[in-house]
Amino acid sequence: MSENWVDDINAMHKKFGVHDWFKAELKKDPNKLKEFLEFRMKMVQEEVDETNEAIQHKDPEEIVDGLIDICVFAIGTLDAFGVDAYKAWDEIYNANMMKNVGDVSDSLLELHKKRKDLKKKDEQPALPGTTNNNVFVGSTADLQRMLRNDPIDVTPKN
């Protein structure tokens, strides 16, 4: 059983040539750094999305798989960029341990408020007569007829 994820990821990167590829690509084009980081973050997001899907399906094995994959990509990104993950962990851990519950709660509330304010800016004001959150019950063909303002047959079929 592995006891050191950081070393495991480093060994995986060595095996698959990630470090060598990364250095070679950066020598060719320094802008690759940003592209590579964006790629890695897309992969993390994909794993987050898959984990959320597993949560919706109440699939504990896939939830664990997704969470581990998130860790693999996060630790792997630190490793690929040459970050000392142990040092970074200690700094973040110590900073988090210095916080108290009230500070964290206040920060979360502030983040929630900012997010809500940003969503409000993006929302368009509803036009008069606008109805939101309706559910259509019927076939796709019925929905298409309704959208074209064609009459819909609502007589019961025996």
C-alpha cells in the first residue's frame, strides 16, 4: 500500500516522460506553460464533473475514484511545474490551522454573497408576463407543435 502520493505521482511522471516532455515543450515555446496549466485544470474539472455525476447516481466506488483522480491531477500538476508539494502543503496547512471557525464562516458567507451578486449581474430582467420554471408534459412532437403555435390534440385516446 502506498504511503506517499507525491512520490507515487513523481514516479508515474518519470515513467511516462512527463517531466522530459514538459521541459522540451517549454524550451520550444514558453507560452506552453499556460496552455499546459489550462489543460490540467480542464482535466481536474472533468474529474469534478464525473464525481458529481457519481454523487447523483449514489455510486460510492465512482465517488472514491473521482476524488482520487482529482488528487492525482492536482498533485501531478504541482509535480509537473516543479512545485515542492511538501513545502506547499505545510504552508497551506499551517495557514488553515491558524484560522478559527468564525473567520472561515465569514469568508464563506462573503464568497457566497459575491457569487450571488455576480449571478445577479448576469441575469436579464424578466419581461412582463414571463413565466419561469414550467414543466412540459408531452411528447417531443407535441412540444414542437406548441412552439410553432399549431393546435395540440388533447382529447383522450382509448
